[in-house]
Amino acid sequence: YGLPVFSYGWFWQVNEAGHHVSRNTGNPGTFITEVAVIKEADRAYIIFTNAQQECTYKAVEVLLDTLKKNYGQ
């Protein structure tokens, strides 16, 4: 933070709590990854998988939603 609000592959949005979230969904060839950094909540969610299938994206989404529900956003 204090850096430009854009970097290739990274996106930001304001979530329902009014916090800025920097996000990246990556696919370096064999792994699906999801990173969400929430500055105002002093929190980050980092998910790495060892799978590259269409259902992996759904599994990562379900896991991220569960983490946000349990620990906040």
C-alpha cells in the first residue's frame, strides 16, 4: 500500500465491509492459487493447490468463502 493500485495479474476491490482487497488468482502451469490481502482488517488469505482442473477453481472459491465467513473480511 502506498504503491500503485495496479500490477499485472493483481486486482483490487472494496468488499462489503468497506475494506480494500488486493487479489490475485494465479495459474503458474500446474497449480491454482488464490491470494487476497485485506489491509484494513490486517488479514490475508493465501491458498495454493496441487491441482489444475476446472473443479479446482470451485473448490478454492468455496474454501475462500468459508475462511472469510469464519475469520472475517
